Amino acid sequence: MPGLPTTTACALGSEGGVSPAELFRRRCEPPPPPSSVLPQERSGIEPGLIFHEPDAPREDFAVQPISPMEATFRHSGWRHDRERVWSAMLALHVSRNRLNRFANCGSGCVVEFNHDQNRLRLRGNYCHDRWCLPCSRARARFIASNLLAAVRTAESVRAITLTLRHTQTPLAAQIDRIYACFKQLKAHPIWKSHVGGGAAFLEIVQSQDRSGWHPHLHVIAEGTFFPHEQLSRTWYEITGDSSITFIQAPRDFNTIGHYVCKYATKAAEHTIYDQPEALAEAMSATRGRHLCQCFGTWRGVELTPKAFDGVGWVRISSLNKLLAEAQDGNAQAQRFLSLLRRDSDSGVLSDTPPP
């Protein structure tokens, strides 16, 4: 992906309040290795992190380096988990391009305004990585919005959970197995007689003692009443050892939206982030897989954002400038910043850097 002209990313923030002796010590120390994670200095806002890739990608594929202010704005809320994901990426030797996109997700951010829609939005370089929390949340909002449109036209929907019996089998093999079993279930006459279409989301969890993996499939299914006993019996016939299933009718559209967002957002449960080996295994096992899928009559529902729409949007300012003016007490900048943080649609997924 072509990027903006690259510059050197600032690793540290302001030096205010640091003693001369400390400054001298820092300047005399040798520079850190290129694969290090450099925390910014604390400011009034919880800082984010700036990462330095071991091997930068080719210049024409490089993303514009993220600024300290942009890193704080986009990543401060998950900085610790982000650092763990970064370490796992290095351990897995992911591509230089993926490292570069992840490290600089949210760079080159500009604030735009649409007069017709009377709202603000942010546009910048986003990595779209499933392990990037801000990107996964934006993707989940898109998926939830499109699925809710399908739900509104459905006569009856149900939430179904399918599980596999806990084993010590590697996670990748268990994911292969649950997908294969689900494929058989969708072809089974019992399933076809009760379900016409829907969407399925993979959730990766560990056993309670963290000794193994326990993947689940969460399904929104459109169709007629499905007796729980029939579902469990059919699932056991297919898997040979797993009969635990759940099925219920959601109370309202808000419940469905929460259900979809919950499972479309997270690739795995949060407890694995403090386990480096488990996190690396989960990242490796999900590489190249679709964790969300539509089937049956819902097969045409969009699960990925469409091409970027720039019609009607006018650039107001860079995010860096807006943040600086807000810190200086500019009331208009503070108001814009408050609206951007509150607007759930402000993080527009764009594959094209701003001009």
C-alpha cells in the first residue's frame, strides 16, 4: 500500500520535569534495538506506545509513522494488550508490512466534516488487523449494522451456541474440526428443516484451568422453532463426543446487536493476553481464517466494509493540530474532540492515506 513520505517517529514525548542528570544519562545511553517498544512519557492523557519494527518495509509500502499524539488518541485505552500483541507478532515472524501497518495504525489522521450529514469523522491509515482492538471494534460495528438490517426482515431469529468437548488438541486442529462439524450440521436435514440462513462467529476460549482450548461457534439463525433436544442430539451425532449446545430467542434488536458486536469484535477471550505462548498460538491458528461467516439465505450480507466514500467530506484539520489546540484550551477544538470520541462511526476504515 503506498504511504505518505516517511519521517522519523519520535520515541519520547516532552522532557519537561526531567532532571538534567536524567537527561544526560538518557543521551549517553546507546540507542535501543530496533525491535524495542518505546513508551512515551506520561502527559495529561494516558499515552500510547510507539513501536519500531526490526526490518522496515520498502519505502513505497511503508505507512506514515504515527505521532505520539495520534498513538495516545487511538491506542492509550489498550496499550498494555497492544504491547503483548506486538511481542507475539515478533515471535511469530509476521511480515514486515503487517508489522509496519500495526505499529502505525492511526497515523496521518485528518478530521473531516460533511455538511449534508452534519457530522465529523476521522480518516487515516488503519491496519485492519483482527488483533488491533480499535480496528476490530470498527469492523464489528459495520458487521452488526448490516446483520441487523438482515434481522429486521427476518420473521424469527434465534441465538445458537455450539461447543466442542475440551481436549488437549492444538487450537488450529480444533478450529478445523469445529468448522468441519458445522459444515456437516448445515447440510443435515434436521438443521435445514429449522434454519434457513444466518451468521456464525468463532470465539476462542480456554478451559477454566487454562490447560487447553475450548472454541465455540455463536450463531444468529433465521428459521422456525428448533427444539433444543434435537439440536444437541444432532450435534452429538456429528461430533461424536460433544452435545453441549444452547439456543434461545433474543428479546429485542438491541440484544441481537450486542450479541453480534460482542463476538464479532474479539478474536479470543481477554485472559490469553497475559499468556505469551497462548496468545501466539491463537494468532497463528487464526491467521488467514474467516472468523465470521454468513450462510444460507444470508450469504449475500456484507461482512467487510465497502470501498472508502469521500463524497461530501471536507478536511478541517489534522488530528495532531486539533489535539494540540484542545490542550491549549481552544473551546471549539475541545468540542470537536468530544464529538469525535463520542461518535461510534468516527473511526472510518480507509485503505487510502489522506492527501
